[in-house]
Amino acid sequence: MNRDWHEAHPIPPKATRRQRVEWHLAHSQACGCRPPPPSLLPEIRDLERQRLLAVEGGAIR
Ligand SMILES: [Zn+2]
């Protein structure tokens, strides 16, 4: 478990669904001590794909 990451990224107590999706995406890349809830998986994958496309599309130059 990546304790430093967890200390730097607490889950907000009243996180919106979008915030939870973003948290789990970052968590899966930084730590992965537990899998994301299956109900959020499709949205996490969508967000990940959007970020990849943004980079490939030349948003960062
Ligand atoms: Zn973790």
C-alpha cells in the first residue's frame, strides 16, 4: 500500500460520483491496495480513455 499517496489524497467525505471516479483512477495508477467498486469501473475506464485521447490529440505541445 502506498501510504504516502493515501495521506496526500484523502477521499473527500462528501465526494461526488465524479470525484470518486477521479480518485479511483488516480489510486489505481499510484497504489491499487484495493480494487475500485465494480459499479464505478465503466466510468473510470471512460475517464482514463478521455485523458489518453487528450494527450494523443496534441493538447500538450
Ligand atoms: Zn491504496
